[in-house]
Amino acid sequence: MTAPAQAQLTRRPRFRLEPYIQFAQKAAAREATYRFDVFTTIASVLVRVYLLRMVWIALYARNVTSEDLPLHAIITYSTVALLMGLVMDIDQTRTLHDKLHSGGIATDFMKPINVPLYFFSDGSGEVLFHAVLIVPSLLFSLLIVHIDVPGPLVLATFFASFFLGYLVGFCVNFIMNCIAFWTLEIHAARLIVTWVSDLFGGEVIPLVIFPLFLQKVAFVLPFAAMFSTPLLIYVGVIKPERYAQALGSQAFWVIVLGLVATLMWRAGAKRVVVQGG
Amino acid sequence: MAIIEAVALRKVFRSVERQPGIGGAIGALFSRTYVEKVAVDDVNFTLEPGELVGYIGPNGAGKSTTIKMLTGILVPTSGTLRVAGIVPQAQRMVNAANIGVVFGQRSQLYWDLPLRESFELLRSIYDVPRARYLENMQHFADILDLGRFLSTPVRQLSLGERMRGDFAAAMLHDPKIVYLDEPTIGLDVVAKEAIRTFIGSVNRERGTTVILTTHDLADVERLSRRIILIDEGTVIYDGSLERLRNEYGTHRTLVVTLAETYPEVVVAGTEVESREANTVRLRFNRRELTAEALIRRVTERYQITDVSIIEPDIETIVRRIYLEGYHDGAVGGPS
């Protein structure tokens, strides 16, 4: 063997983005193969928009008004939350759990790819496909409810905050699915996380309506960063002067959870290479 | 220079020992006793570039554990391993680019997408130049007859079609080494033959080094000159198939068709394996008795119309070794 060929052999392959873009594209294509799901998803959004509208109208008629959120704002809040849910409620790292369960993770480790990044790309491709559903869902929702549309600054900040919220959600899901490295089954963990995040994420009930001590509990949990922060920016409860603080705290959670996810991944991957999965 | 080198390779798994029943399952939540299981124990072998080796052993012998260590996804407990000049688990990414893997029981194809899309994804993962990719695709489509189902989603493929897809997928980036773990399991005769032809041609024409683990010894007889036999984690034989047959396949069978019916057939130095009407199968030791001498003995006492000799097949030999162990003493391969 010649010297250059030897050098070629041991050189670490340079990082290329292309495969990860492809992972995302294939994941989106994969999702698209289940077309029936598309219609049922839109239909379920519409049903929930309608039901929530009824609930809030009934509650507000009994004087459960909040100073921060008049009726039109809370209906806007609920509808935008449901639309965000199209993206946020997907466990985009479920594949990790499935592959740990089936042992298929081994084939991923046998490829020259960064495996966690593969899961991120794959999950994001899946999510991007579902994000497309937001547009028709929004249009149909407008037939049922009227929602407020804020100015460009608020909208831009909302989208930035939404993105940070997505990253927080990704980390939460990833951590949860990493538990399968040790237990293989994650039903219980998933139930707890879903339950707590439904309550403290602000997806269904705005946190500003909560009693003060519950708001404090919500603040020390990462879930508010997923739904509540972008939504409160959208409806104007979080004012522009507090934008930096709001986005900052989301970024804080991305960093903290990202670190936890990295540590769990490393420990889990080590377990696989030592114990054989 | 050797392309694969395993020295004193050892892998020990630690697992929780469970008492039977629900009580045991609950007990295991609180206190655990660990049991150690030696999956691979002091395995040594070297492979030269371009070799095709059958890695044979019964279930649980340590074959898959060895393959997993070679691919870099399992860290050896002790011993050293070098694959194409690098330590697999230390440089997983570099190693991954050098190897191709096919598992008979597990697909690396994208389940929901047409076969072609999996290939395109792999092209991108391994950074295969477009021209080379098209050339390989053309070549594989020809030998493996992929053309008919390239646009079919993988989940709709038959097992035989899927395996052919998996083989093409593993070879697309021209790996230096391929590991084939039970690649023909569950396939029909036609598909098995197609896969064997493919493995043979890849090994011959591209000089790809191949390690093949299998239960189907016909794969080995057809493809490899060298086999490594492993049992209970240790290598019990490493050498040519020919030598194994010479050393171990000492018993042959003489099939005699008698001209008339005799109440009893007794020939010195043989034992009757079976008898069906006028056809008698006589087992004899090649070292003690030549075929010529035996036929003479038979014809002296009986009228016969036909005679033939059956050589022991590798399956019989290997089964005997699993049951009795390898006795030859001098175990070892090319060093």
C-alpha cells in the first residue's frame, strides 16, 4: 500500500452537510407516504379550534375574564397554540426509541455519520412536513374564528421564539427517548412528561391565568419555553422591552437541555458499545 | 500487509441474573446479581486483502459479537483489533467508510421509501462520486436484477428482493471489506444462488475482502477456501476447507446395489448405515480401508450391479466437531 493511500485511509472524513439535508428530505417524503393522516390532522385541528372557542366564550360569559387576555386575545392564543402543536406535539426523536428497541441503532453506528445529528435531521424533516399543514389548517380555522395578526416586529420575534421553543422541545424529546438506552421502555417517562408539559407548557391554558405560585413552578420548568413564551409574545402580553429576557431564557433552556441530552447520549452510546445494546 | 488483524480478542458481557417468576422480576428491581458471560475468548486471526473467509459456529458461539467488534460498534474487553490499518472503535467514522455490512435479519434500507431513494441517500452518506455511483448501480442492477423493483417501496419487497437491495446498498461505496452476517437466511434456492454469485464476483473482480458468517454451509462450500470455526467464543479451527475435510471427514460411505437379495450384508471394516431393498450404505474409514480394497471385499461375497462413493459433506463434518470438539490438536491457521 502506498503512503498517500494509507494517509487517505486514516484521515477523518471532513464534515459534509449534504447527507443531513438528505435525511431531512427523506424523512419528509416518508411522512408524505401516509397521506390519510394529513386530512385527519387538519380535521382534528378544526374540531379543537371550534371546541376551545366554545369553552372560552362560555367561560368569559361567566366573568372569568383576565385583564391581560380579553376574549379575542385568548381565542387567538388558543388557535395559534393549536397550529404550533402541529409541529411541537410530534415526538420527532421517537425513531431513536424504536431503533433502541429493535436494535436497529447498530446499523446507524456502522455508517460514517454523526448519529445524534442524524436524528435531529430526520426529526426536523418529519416536522417540516407537518409544518406545511399549518397553512391549510390556518385557512380553515379562519372560517371558524377570527384571530389577531400582530405587526412585523412582533411576528418576527414570535417566529424566533417559536424556533427556540422547537429546539427546547427537541431536547426534551431526545432526552426522554434516550432513557430507552437503559430501560428500553419509556411509557411511564413519556406519560409524566406529557402530563406536566400539557399543564405547565401553556399550550391549553395560558400560564398568566394560573395562580401566582403555579406560575412560579412553571417558570422553573423548561416547558413554558416551548409554548408559553412564543404565544405570549404573539398576543402581546410579553412586551418588546421584555423580548431579550424572554428569548434569553429560552436560549438558556436550549443550552441546559442540550448539555443534558449530550451527556445522556454519550453515556447511552457508551453503554451500547460496552454492553452490545 | 494484513487487512484484518485480531490478537487475543476477548469480550465479556455483564448481565443481570433474574430469578424466575414475577417475584424474581420485582426482586431484580431492588437487588441485582450480575453474571458475566464470555462471548469471545482469546480469538486470533489475520486476513489478507482479497480473502473470502467463512466464519462458522453454532448459535451463541460469538460470531456476531466478533463482527460487531470489527465494525467498531462494540468495544473489546481486551485484546487488539486492526482493520485496514485502524482501530475500529477508536475511529468509528473512518472505519465505517472502509466497510460494508449486510445483516440477513436486519435491513439498512429505508422502509417506507422506494429502493432507489435509499441508494441515493447512501451515495450522499459515503460521498460516492456521481459517475462511480451510476456505474455501480448499473453493474449491480445487472447482476442482482434490481431494475424491476427500484421504484417499489422497500416494505413491499419480498425477502429475496430486499436482500438483493441490501447487498447493493452495502457495496455502493466500494468498501475494502464487507461483513456478511447470515446473508442467505430464509431465502429460496434461486435467491441464494443469486446472492452467492454476487458475493463471489465482488470478491474476485473488486478484490473486496469478505467475512461471511452463516449457518448454511453450502454458502461456505460454494464460496470460501478458508474457514474459521468458532465455538464457545474460541477459534477451534482455522484453515482450508480441504484440510478440514481431509482431517475430519475420515468416514466415507459406499453405496452398493446388490444383484440379488441377501438376508444379511456383512463386510469386514464397515458398518451398515442403512439398507433399503437391495441398496446398502456402508460406512468406512478412509484411513483404514481404501475404496478399491473395500469394493474387492464386497464383490468377493456378493453379486452387485452398481457402486458409488459419497464423500462426507462439510455439514456433517462441522456437526461432528460441534458435538465432539476438534481433536486434531494442532489448531492454527496461516500465520
